[in-house]
Amino acid sequence: VQLQASGGGLVQTGGSLRLSCAGSGSIFRFNVLGWYRQPPGKQRELVAAITTGGTTSYADSVKGRFTISRNNDKNTVYLQMNSLVPDDTAVYYCNAVLGASTPRWDWGPGTQVTVSS
């Protein structure tokens, strides 16, 4: 499965961005999907996930500010990010999620999100 994330950019504190990630192949729709991020100098972490049935979960750091959604017909997963803060600065990736947070597929290139103070 090839993953292509997009929608990142530079935004001021308090701003919003909407990320999209398209996956190749019909298998995309049969998996739990998640958004991960890797801040500069830190490890990659799972910040949001959505099941095939639409149940969502979030890391505490983004709860109430980020919303994950999916469109199975388009093999696409989205991340609406509101009230952004500088700590949200990272490269954002999507992937299928196995278990608690294990990524299933090879990583795509990701999309850079930079939040200025």
C-alpha cells in the first residue's frame, strides 16, 4: 500500500489545518487507520485513530482539538487540526494501525506542519 499525505503548511498559533492521506488499493478501507507525527528530534507517535466502523481515539495532547475521519469510497483518511500550538509542529504521517499503535505498512513521505508562536 502506498500512502500519500498532504495538507501541511505553516500556520500561526490558534490556526487550523486539514490533512488528507490517500492510500492505494482497496485494502485501505478494511483497516484501522491512524495519523502519526514526528516532532523534530523526537520519536514518531500515534495521535489519532479511526476504526472501520468510525470509532475514534486520540492522544491526550490533541484531544478536543483534532478530529480524524475517513472516506472509504475514496480510500482517504483526514485529520482536522484546530487550535494549533507550536508543540504540534511535526511531520505528520498516516498508516494502518495494528494493536495499540504499531504501524502496518511502509511509511509514505509525510507532510510537514509548522506552527509559529
